[in-house]
Amino acid sequence: AQSVTQLDSQVPVFEEAPVELRCNYSSSVSVYLFWYVQYPNQGLQLLLKYLSGSTLVKGINGFEAEFNKSQTSFHLRKPSVHISDTAEYFCAVSDLRDDKIIFGKGTRLHILP
Amino acid sequence: DAMVIQNPRYQVTQFGKPVTLSCSQTLNHNVMYWYQQKSSQAPKLLFHYYDKDFNNEADTPDNFQSRRPNTSFCFLDIRSPGLGDAAMYLCATSRAAQSNQPQHFGDGTRLSIL
């Protein structure tokens, strides 16, 4: 069965600094990968997804992620964060065998002024 | 705008008193999901409908039921809420039951148990 690991439960970063949120997955078959963002008291919103093709995926709000098959990683990056990026970020994986998405435990991004 | 709408946003009920949460969608998606999310945790899938086909997760308590009377609406019924059922409940939809389809979420209903 597939699984997702987000090693960092919280990441503090200064405003306008770059950030990387780490995500590793395990699966014995080809996977689809997603990053979702959850702002306080809201549902999850899709940031970006990797289905196939180019390993560098660009999403909304200036975020991007890179699929690395050899390292089974899909880390999320942003070159310069803003206070409005304060949220919980969830990495998720699904594969061809299943119609469900497995979510990681989430990483809370704290933007410091 | 097409969207997923959950009502109410906040629900308070008494221990053991049945409660129903509702979800509607204007996306005309075939699949609807219910998730339970406790504080600082990942969403946990309770069940999903592919059209009218109901799919229950193995570890979803019997206390939780769901109804989907038509494409647009889906309900979560908690027959006898316990203190451990206090959580955010998220409804989501996807166009098809395929693993490459992203899910579209409502803003959730936060359930409190007195």
C-alpha cells in the first residue's frame, strides 16, 4: 500500500525568504502526487499535481514542486513567502490501483515578520 | 462559481443526540467523499459515493451513515455522537473515481459535542 511522509510538522520561515516543505512517498507502482493547502477554518485547496511528464510542476500562488522518482520525493518550494501563505500544507498520493487519495499528516507553515 | 458547499459551518450537538451534516455541489461531479479531520491531523476518509454506489471504509464506525439522494447532495448522519466525534467534517467531490482526479473540498463543518 502507498503511504506519505511529511517529516516536518511545523516550518517557521521569515517573510520573503524561500521555503521547502518535504514530502516522501512509498508505493510499488506508479503514483500521482498532489499538494493541497488548508487555510484556517477552510477546506483543502489544490496547489498543484503531478500526473506524468515534466518532473517540475508549477502551481498556484507561486508554488512549485519537483517529482524525484529515485528519491521518492515530491518537495514543495516557494522562492519568497508572504504572510498570506500561513496555512497547513498536505502532500497526498494515489496510484493506479485505487481511487482514493492518501494524505500526509501535514506541515504547518509559520511566516515570521 | 461552481463549488462545494457545506452547511452548517459550525454545528453543536449533545452527547448521543443524532446530527446530520449536509453537502451540496454545483460541479456535477460523479464522486462525493466525506472526511473526518481532527486537530492537526490529516483528513481521514469515512466513505465515498461513486454516483449511487456507496463505498464504506473498513474502519469507519457504524455510528456514521451517509445518504446521497441525488447527484448534487450528500449527507453525513451521526446516529449517536460521542465526545470523540468532535472534529471538522470535510466533503469533497471529484469528476471521476480515478486516482489522477484532484478532489474539490468544501469549507467543512466543525462539529462540537456537549
